[in-house]
Amino acid sequence: MITDIDKKHLKRCIELAQEALDKGDQPFGSVLVSADGEILFEDHNHVSNGDHTQHPEFNIARWAGQNMTEQERKVATVYTSGEHCPMCAAAHGAVKLGRIVYASSSKQLTKWHKEFGVQTDSRVISRPIEDVIQNTPVDGPVNDLAEEVKALQQKYHAKYGKV
């Protein structure tokens, strides 16, 4: 169930995605929130330099593994503008982070790419988070916020015409 607090954090993720877009990067943003509601880490995509492992969810998992206890990670929540890719889902599971909440799904992103006429050269197969990791609560998409993410994706592809 998506709460007003969840939506607040997802809106921050969308702001971070906008920051990424403003810097010429793919518009994705993510936030790590502790069990008591404190924002611990936030990031956006940094893949325009050619290193396509620089996803915010992956960077959150790395940071959490280095800075939080296993118990703290287990009860933390990762909010993200777009559903984790398989690489990021695996990193999330490897460090045993808690709940994931996303505004838009990978299925929606694939559909949008088709609508925009985008040809992806990614060799990674899109999969729902639950197909990659287990025993992790996952909530999303949030359709009204997904429309905002779609608009950012459309702006990115109109300007840069690439994935």
C-alpha cells in the first residue's frame, strides 16, 4: 500500500531524475530512507560518462553496504523513480536492503520506449524485481507519478535520442 509519505519520497526521486536530465543524463533518481524516516542517501543516474553501472539504486546499495548495519538495511526503504533493473535489484538483495517503492515500472518504460520509437542497445533483459530477488517487499507503480516519469523520459529521448 502506497502512503502519503511514500509519495513524498517518490516525488523527491522524480526531482532527482529531473536533475539527472538537466545534466544530460538518463532521468532516474532514488532515495534511501531509514526506518525512522530519515533520508540517508540520495542519488541520480550518472551513466552519461559511459559507465552504465552508475545507477542510483546500485550506488544506494553500495553506500548502504558500507555505512549501515545489516539490521538497519533490513528495515530501510529504497524509493526510486523507476523500477530497479536486474543489476540494481541484485545489488539490493545482496546487501539485504528492505522494501522497494517505485513510481514507474520497467514494463511501463519498455512500453514508453516503443511509443517514442526508441531502439535500446542494452544487453540486459528487463525483469520485474521479484524475478531477480526474493523476500523483499515491493510496491509500485504509482500511476499518477508514473506519468511524470514518462514525461521526463520523453524529454530525454526527444533531446538525446538514445538509451
